[in-house]
Amino acid sequence: MTHLEFAFSLLPISIIVVSFIGTLIIQKIYFMPVLSFMILFILTFTLFNASFLGWAIVYTLFSFITSFIALFIINIKRNPKLKSKSPFKGFLILLWFFHWMNVFSQKSGIRLTTIF
């Protein structure tokens, strides 16, 4: 197995699985992403080069999302009333806002980079 196959196939899958299982055991949303980033940061400079640091951040985000999903599953099993509430409502509102902001900027000819 080459470094490239390890970095883009085995490593992301193992981070997702280990983050899910680790979060189910430890039940803290921040523990597994921090641990994943520390391990990936060490791998960046020992096994790969500095350009892998971007992928380390992406894989850490995967770990955070996986931890969030694992904790959501734990909370649903503990409290069945949570099934009717959507934890992604705020995220969907934020996506809707950015979508309409993009539509407005395209119709008015304003570039978003000039505003921010």
C-alpha cells in the first residue's frame, strides 16, 4: 500500500469509524476530533509532507461531524421526544440565508468579496 492509498482511502475511513466508536464510549464531542487532529498533525510531518495539513483539517472536520452524529444517536436513545426536533434546523436556516444572499448578489451584480 502506497502513501497515497493510505492517505485517501484507509485513513479517512478509519478516522470516521474510530471517531464514532470513541464518541460512543467517551460521550464528549470534542475529544475525538482533537485526538484525530493530533495524530494527523504528527503524520503530516513524519509520513507525509506539509501539504497534507489541509487534508488533516478536512479529516478533523469529518471526525467532528461523526462525533456529532454519534452524540445525536445517543441522545435519541435516551430521550425519544428528541426525534421530533431537528438539530439541523439552524444549519438549514444558515444554508438558506447564504443561498439567497448568493442569488441577490448575482442579480444585483455585487460581488460578495467586496462586501466581506
